[in-house]
Amino acid sequence: MSEEKMRELSAEEVMAKFDKESGKRELGGIWGKVIAGFCILFAVFQLYTAVFGVLDAHLQRAIHLAFGMLLIFLLYPTRGSWSRKSMNYFDVACAVIGAACALYIVVFYDDLVLRAGMNNSVDFAVGMLGTLMVFEAARRVVGWPMITVALVFLIYAFAGPYFPGILAHRGVELQEMFDHLFFTTEGIFGVPMGVSSTFIYLFILFGAYLEATGLGKFFIDIANAIAGWAAGGPAKVAVLSSGLMGTVSGSSVGNVAGTGAFTIPMMKKLGYSAPFAGAVEAAASTGGQLMPPVMGAAAFLMAEFVGVPYFDVVKAAVIPAALYYIGVWLCVHYEAKKFGLKGVPRDELPSPKKLFVEKGHLAIPLVAIVYLLVTGYTPMRAALAAIVLSIACACLRKSTRISPKQIVDGLIEGSKGVLGVLIACATAGIIIGVVTKTGVGLKIATALLDLAGGHLLPAMFFTMLTSLLLGMGVPTTANYVITSTIAAPALVQMNVPVLAAHMFAFYFGIVADVTPPVALAAYAGAGIAGANPMKTGVTAAKLAIAAFIVPYIFVLSPELLMIDATLFTIIFSSVTAILGMWGVAVAMIGYCQTNLNIAQKLLFLVGGISMIIPGMVTDTVGLGLMVVAFMWQRYVAQLEKKYNK
């Protein structure tokens, strides 16, 4: 897309272009009411089971998928060229068929249990049709890349005997495969769908209510008040507000559209180049999926796959997320210093004290959800309590009070908001079903170990490449499911703690959003900024350098994830890592006290990376190199100052 075309797009249009999930129908009249009714019923079902207890696993997940299929086919037209303002009856037929296939399990549940795997021809037909409808729903919402990956796995299941070497297997019969995918809890209705039908829906609903109360605007105002006056203020506002928004939102592109519409024009007005402004917002927004307490949907899957409480995942993510944002913040700071970019005058900024008095109560649910998770509540119960609390807290002041209509609208938006994750989880279940049926996960892990020669660093590098390649079109949730299934086990076999191995795959699945050539968050930022998309993507990847370094470090030094660590080792590792991030940020921007030459960049870069790598020797070497580079910089800056006089 040309730069001129980009400038003509609004934030909403940018999101529609780069986030396939936003291409929904917007219908009024009878169809609008019908869809709203289904959304409300979906929300009522989820809230009812959260309060009174979930149904049997297969029933809960089947009803969840039935609602999802119904809404997806009604909201997303078969073809992109079809109108978003009218309903097509082919889509209505697809909605009925998709929902009916899922509800077949509910209606004939007792018979299916009694048959215990001896499924008849009708079961087979429903299973095959249901699987095909999942593929079609995924095509409409998340696009072809994910469908392609799932199809490759499915073809592998049938063509196993024809594969060479370690990848060969005996093959799977057609009925056997579709029965496994649709009528067990190891395929479409597996762990990802289980997490979507419980935790994820409620957290997305929680986010919808927080947005309705005005918490997003409060975050931007607070970020402005705290950092707007500093050097490069609007860029720091983008980093801070996107980080705060990330505590309740799991969408990189959504964060870019939400906060970027405000921060990117401010950055450009201050003097930042358009590509840099878009890149700052993209890098900051992408980090939102790493930011506790409400991380990306994949974090809930991680808790299930690893077999730990969700709070353990949240706790492990705190220091890496902080390092990520510190890295982005430092890059922004030195970019501002390099070009002499000042902040907004203090008298033009809101008062932090006034903001907290007027709207600080809106953040109470966030504090509450952390407290509930710490004290042992399940994520589902914590989210349920937080939803109620978000509505109650909004009512504490007249200016933030939400009406009954807004409460109902929150139910509708929550149901629509979960559809992308829901169908990604269903499609990921197909991949998991093939893996469990063929044993290909162990085969690939073994091949990865052989390719890495039994060495940890090469194995980590290959895992990183796998995640980044998948991230070019596969949503974060599905990306994590695939890499955690086929790559993380290889790291575990090398004695990497299970949580660290899964967090490694999780990180690189997320950072794919700012890694060219397909960097959706960066391209969305470029759309709002009116910048060259590829240049914005390269700049965003440079700003997000922490996300490429930190995962290696917490695998080598699990104390950064608070795994088997004392308070001293946590503090020491964090401090040295922060110093290292400073060195890396300075090298990336090419400025400290004055512009860096190539030798100084290398000293800061090697020194910074050495400081981040755990170990007394590497810390000492890294600190020494950075001190030399800093003193050299200071000497050059003094000479320039003296010469300029």
C-alpha cells in the first residue's frame, strides 16, 4: 500500500485492514437484533457455568463452539467483497450447519459415551462435516496461513507411510482421524478449546467492561501526566499507555489502533519521523501480550499445558515484561536525545492527582484480580469477580457510571471479541489431534535435537525461527500451541525447566507481530502514521530488541522467571539485565552523550549482551566494556562541547 493511501486511513480502517477479525458485518434491523440476541445468550451461558460450575468437558466445549460457529458465519461473510451491511443466506445456512455439528455432541452425548469410540457412519459424517466447518470458519476469521498449517498436518496424518526417515508413520484411516478430531478431547475439543470456553471468554469480557468504563482513556491520560513532559514525551506516553493497556488486552493490532490513534500524531507533531512513530507504538503494543496480569490468550494455554496455576505464569512473566518495556523506553529516550526532541509543556498536561481522584477507582478491578490470583482463586473465579467489580467501581462516580444498555453492550462485545481466539483454538486442536495420533511431536523434537547437535543454543535458535516463521500469518495463540507441541519438548529434553521452555516459545510467537516481512502490528502503526510499512517494521524490530534477547536469558537463567530463585539472585539478575538492556539500547540508537562511532556501538552492544547473560565472568566483562565505551563517549562529548564553544 502506498504512503499516500496509508495517510487516508483512520485508526479503525487500519485495524480493519491489518486485523482480519475486524472485518465483521455491522447489521441493523432484525438481523442486528438476532445476532445481538445470540451474543447475549452466549454470554449468559458462559457466566452461568462460571457461577454454578462448568459442564462435562466435551459438553462445555461443544456448546462454546456451537455459539462461536453460529456467530462467525453470521458476522463474517464468505467473500471479502460481500456487503457488511446485509445478510447473505448462504452464510445463514453455514451458521446452522456449523452450530448443528457441534450441538450433535450435546444432543447425542449419552449415546456417544455408550458407544465409547465405536462410532457409526452418521457420527463419521458429522465429524468430517464439523471439521470442515471449523476450517471454513477459521479461513474467514484468521485467514489462510493458519488453515495452510493445519491442512499440512492433516495431510501428514494420511500420508505418513510415504514420508521418509524419522517422519514416517503407519498412517491413519479417514474415519479414525475424524472421529479422533471431533469426538475426543484430544482434537478440536482439546485443551485449547477448554481454556477458551472457561478462562479466555471471561477475561475478554472483563476487558470489554474495562474499556466501557473508560479505563483505556484513563491509562492514556495517566501516561501523559507521568511522561508527557519528558524528552520525547509523546513516545514515552505511547510506551507507558500501551503497557498499561496491555494489562487488560491481548491484541497487538488492537492496542496499536486503540492507543496509536492518539499517540502517533503526537509523536509526529513533536518531531519523530513517521516510521519511528509507528514503530514505537507497534513495539509497545506488542509487549502488551507479555504484560501481567491479563496476558495474551496463549498464557492461559501455557498454564494448562505446563500444569501450573495461572498465577505462576503471571509471576514468571513480570521481570521479562519489565525488561522488554525498559528496552523500548530506553530506545525512545535516546532517540529523543539524539534529535533534541522535547516533551509537552507541563501546563498543557493533566494533573496526575486530579486524574487519580476522578478516575483512579476504575483501576481497582485490576488490583483485585491480581490479589485474587495471588490468594489462590482460579482464573475463572478471579475474572468473574473482576467483571462484577468493574461494573460496581464504575458506579462509584457519576462521570464514569455505565448504563444498563452499556452493560448489555458489554456482553455483546465480549461475545464478538472471543471469536478470533475461539476459532484459532479449535483449529489448533486439529494440529494437536494430528500430533497426538501420529506422534509427530516427539519425532520433530528428536529431529530438532539432532539438528542442534545436542547443544542448547542452536536448539533455541531453531525454535525461535520456527515461531517467527509461523508468526507470519498464524495468530499468537495457535503459534504457541504449535511450537509448544513440537519445539518446546526439545528444550525440555535439554534440562530446560518446562515453564521456561514454554515461555520461550510464547515470547517468539508474540514478537512475530513486529518482525518483517509480515509484521502486522508494525504495519498497522505504519497505516496510522502514514509511513512506509517495511521501514516501520524494521524500526519496530530494532526497538523490540529486548524481546529477541530476553527469552535466551531466562532459559539460561531461570531466576528471571522466579524459578527456584532466592530474592538476592532475582534482584542481582534483574539489575545486571537492566544495565545490559541500557547498553543494547544505546547501541541500537547509536547515541549516548553524543553520536556513537562503530567501535563504540560494538562495545556497548557486546557489553550489554554480556551483562544480560548470567554469570559473574560475563557480567564483569560486560560492565568493563560498557564503562570503557561510556568514558570514551564522555571524552568525545567534552571535546565537542569545547570545540563548539
